[in-house]
Amino acid sequence: MMEGTADMGAPLLSAGGLHVGYGLTKVIRGLDFDVQTGERLCILGGNGSGKSTLLLAIAGLIGSNTGTLDYEGVSLHRMAHFERYRRGIVLIPQNRMLFANKTVRENLELACLSIGLRSTAVEGRLERVMGTLPFLERAASKKTGLLSGGEQQIVALGRALMAEPKLLLMDEPTAGLAPIWIDQMEEGLKVARREFDLTYILVEQNVRVGLANTDRLIVLRNGVVALTGESKSMRNESELFKAYLG
Ligand SMILES: Nc1ncnc2c1ncn2[C@@H]1O[C@H](COP(=O)(O)OP(=O)(O)OP(=O)(O)O)[C@@H](O)[C@H]1O
Ligand SMILES: [Mg+2]
């Protein structure tokens, strides 16, 4: 597995001078960053700093037309959300967006609907995902809405894996979870990364979780990078908190 930021050829994702906003509201104001294949990038920042906006723009759920945003050497600007998903950019949104009235298995299967796989291929993926996150096998026939928040977050991770992501985008996956479920989530993520060769961007408010599960971090403030560095060198770093708070 590749670690760090050493020269590894073309990045998987590359943003240059990226601007994203909602109408007249400018949120991301000229952002530059790369994600190398195999790398784990953490994005930190206070409430409203634009973390979710950035992930939505990478996933193609909101527009981003100023600056560059390239994935596998191709510009994403004109690429529809569905096409990005098919090519391996998969978002686990902040509110998870699972189908509460469907079973865990149905939620997993639905992830493949827009990819147009044969049912035998979906079965194969189910087996692989359930083998990676055994909780999903145990909970397969349960109604998703009846599960705890932590359990649902594992379902959301499993659903993302069903799409066989190359670049997984996670928006505060541990928010609101009890400590035991934060541990489960971190463990699930480690196993998933190993089994699926994941590259990911992890947005976190939990600084400990963000730093422990990534190689490099970016702190967003006022729509630009306030601080960047290696995650392991940032622990207990007062610089980090200064960047965070401005
Ligand atoms: N649909 C929208 N329309 C207009 N403005 C929006 C919309 N969504 C978010 N914003 C604004 O964009 C800014 C960034 O929001 P965003 O949700 O990206 O922040 P965040 O860093 O994810 O915050 P949090 O940590 O609370 O999730 C905020 O000022 C927010 O009010
Ligand atoms: Mg957010």
C-alpha cells in the first residue's frame, strides 16, 4: 500500500484553484489539493467551513465550474454524478441517505442498480462486502431504519463498497456515534481499505478519528486551505488548533 506524498505519478484526484458555491454564496474559494492513489486524506474544519460542499462537488451533486477538478486525468466538470459514481467516485453523505423501510440487503443491492449489473454480479459483490463487514451478513434481513446510528453507518459503508469505489468520500462517518461504534467504524474502514484497495477522503469533526485514519490532512477555513501536513505529525499540535479556529 502506498503511503504519504512521495512521487507516485499522476494523482487520482487533483483540484486547482477550485471554486464552489451556491448561487452568490461562495464557499470554496480557490482550493488546491491532490489525492494520490492509495492515499488517505483527512479534511477538518469548523461548522460551515465547506467540507460537505467540497465532497458534494467532487461527487458531482453540485456544480463546480471555476478552476480544475481532474480524476484519473479527466476533467470532472462536465461529468454527471452517475458517471462519476460508475467510475468509482462514491460518497457516503453526512446524513447517510439509506432507505429506512428497506432491509440491509436491499439497501446494499440498490447501490448497484444504477450500474446495471447482472444479478449474479450483484450476488458476488454482496458476498464480498458481507465478507468484509460481517455485521451486514448478520443484519441482512433487518429493516435498516430500526438499526442504531452506528449500525446504519456500517450499512452506509457497505453500500458504498457495493459500488467498488476507487475514491471513497466520507462525510463525518462517526458524527453522533457512541464510542464503541466509533471503534467499529474505524475497524470497518481499516478492513474495507485493505480488501478494496481504497483511496479515500475522510471529513471529520472528530480530530482524533480524522488523524488516526489518514496519511495527510487539510484544514479548511474561509474556503481555502488553512493548514496541510502529515496526519501523524499533527497530533497534539497547537498549530492545528490555530488553523482550525483562525
Ligand atoms: N444548499 C445550500 N444553499 C446555500 N448555501 C448552502 C447550502 N448548503 C450549504 N450552504 C452554506 O455553505 C457553507 C458551507 O456549508 P457546508 O455544509 O459545506 O459546511 P460543513 O463544513 O460541511 O459544515 P458542518 O461541519 O456543519 O457539516 C455554509 O455557510 C452553509 O450555510
Ligand atoms: Mg458538513
